[in-house]
Amino acid sequence: MDSKTRILFICLAQFLPEFLIGIPIIGSLVCWLIWKDDTDPLVADYARRRLNTNISWTLWFLAAGLLCYIFVGFILIIALGIIGLIAIIKDLIRASQGDTSYMFPFTVEFIRSPQA
């Protein structure tokens, strides 16, 4: 499997478990564990960044869910959903063209790059 195919697989596997079982971190965690020591550093870096994205966005959605008690959370969940959908589409388009430099908005870097 070439690098572009692996990157597209990571991009798609990042969101599949979220729709199936409601746990968004599993797909990107499995991809990162498989390819974190990949010979192509681009694939390993992309998998790490997508895991950071899913961890960050899960925490943002949990915070918005807690804020639903004061009604602000409903607006935040809708806004995060729209921003997330747009970001997913932009990431899929860029990854299919071979550009892996896209950073999702509101992403915190929990897992640092080994080079840093």
C-alpha cells in the first residue's frame, strides 16, 4: 500500500468508528498505533495529527455537552458540528490530492512529534 493510500485510509478511518459506535478516537488511535513507526514519516505524522484532532474534538464536544445545562452548549454543539463537517471535507479533498499539511481548527497537540 503506497503512502497516499495509507493517508486516505487514516483520513477515512478517523471518522468511521464515530458513526458506528460513537467513539471517535478508536479509528485514529488504531491507525496511529499501526503507522507511528512507518518508513514514510509523512504517514506517521499524519496519523499522529489526526489522533490529536480526534482527542481535541472529543474534549470540545464533551465540554459543549456539559454546557447544555445552561443552553449555550446546544449552540456550541451545532457550531462544532458544522465546523467539523467543513474541516472533514477540506481534509479529504487535500489528502486525496496528496497535501497532508491541513490542520483542523481547535486542535491541541497532546501527542508531540518525535522530532520536536
